[in-house]
Amino acid sequence: MFDRLQKPFLTVETGEAYQPIKLNYNLLQKDKLIEALNKLKCLKKNPSAPSWDWFWQAECDDLHFESLDAFKRNPERPIRLGTITIREKQLYFSLPSFKRACLAVPFFHKLLPEEIVTPRNADFINKVFGLDERLPHGFTELFKDEELEAIVRQRLEDYHKTQERCEQAATAEEAFGVLSEYTKTEAGKRLPYAERYVFQPDTQDPDIAFLGFYIFLRGRELVAIKRWFGDSGYSLADAADETVEQVFGGMDIDILD
């Protein structure tokens, strides 16, 4: 454990932890999507495949990264943020960090109309990697669809059982106790190696949905980093409190009002 406390984890060029994540979109109008992507100067088309490299330049030049590395940019060699790929009726964003995913979703939401593509889910890794650790070879090795779907189904089943117990509770106090027990149990669970976040289309204001996505991922990123440095007791509840304080405290908003 002492060795790990002295050993940094792997980070990407913009400073955040390396945690592979894949954004999956439903592709509704392929020709219009290709036309829209080819117009963006921040993308570079792969001549031999239906894929594009996404660079930190042009339309996304003002995207903000907290790391000091952000101030060492070379306009002649822009940083590649990720890769976009079309496969059958799906669009995929392959990204090396949660931060880049949280920036990509709202950025491309403004540029790609919902009649063309809609976000479906995000598959990601709940750990950070050592500098000398073997990295998975590609996203296919990381994400097994049936395993991720099973995790989502179990989470929904647990949630619906809790909802049913709350509805059948004799008093509000009993319902609150059931909900508190569920929240505490969920927060204390060991996070799966790979996990899936499901976007809820047409149910939320986009800005609220993007904020929810950020809070969800940021909490898991904090847990992975804290546990890397030996804080095994740090839970999702701790991460949620810290993230909400960072978001709403920084905005000077009293969320209890």
C-alpha cells in the first residue's frame, strides 16, 4: 500500500485521470450526420474508415480544463480529445477521461440536431490505472454489453423494489427510513469494474441532464482516485456531497431553498 501511495496514477494530456469511456448514440440520419461532421474544423476525417479524430481547436477551442497542462497548448499540434466512429446505425465517441465525456455531450448537442442523433448511454471504467499497469486493448475488451445491461437491470430492480416499499409504508417516517436505508446501501456498494449510464431522452431540460451526467461521473472518479490512495472507506455518498458542494457552492446557490 505504501508503494501505491507514492505512485501517481495515469493521466491524459489535459491533466485528468485516464478512465476510458464510450458514449453511444442512436444514429437516425447517417448522411446528414456525416455532412455535419465533415463541416467541423475540430474534426479530422480518417480517410480509410467512417471515423473522425476530435481535436482541441477551432469550434471547441474555448473548452476548459483545470490542469496547468491546458496552458501549454501548441496550435501546430493540437491535442486529440477523442475519436468518433460510425458503425451500422450507431455513433460512438471513444474518450480517455470522464472530463472529456462531460464536455463532449453538451458540445455536440449544440452542433448535432436530435433529428440526426440522440444519446443512448455511456459505458465507462470505475478505476484509475498505474503508470506501469497493462492497459486494456481497445474498448471492445473493456465493455461487454450483456454484463453492463445486467448491472443496469439489477440497479433498476433494486430501485423499483425500494419505490414499492416506500409507497406501501404506513407513515412518511417509515418511507423515509426505507429510502435512507436504500441510499446508504447503494453508497456503500463496491463499484463494478465497468458500468453503464443511461441517458433519459425527452424527460429533462438538456442543461439539467448534462449536470446530472457530470455529477454521476465525477462521483465515481473521486471514489476511484480516493481508493487508489488507500481511502477504502470513501463512498459514493462522500463523493456526492463533495461534488454537489463544488458545483452549487461555487455557484453561490443554497440548494436547501
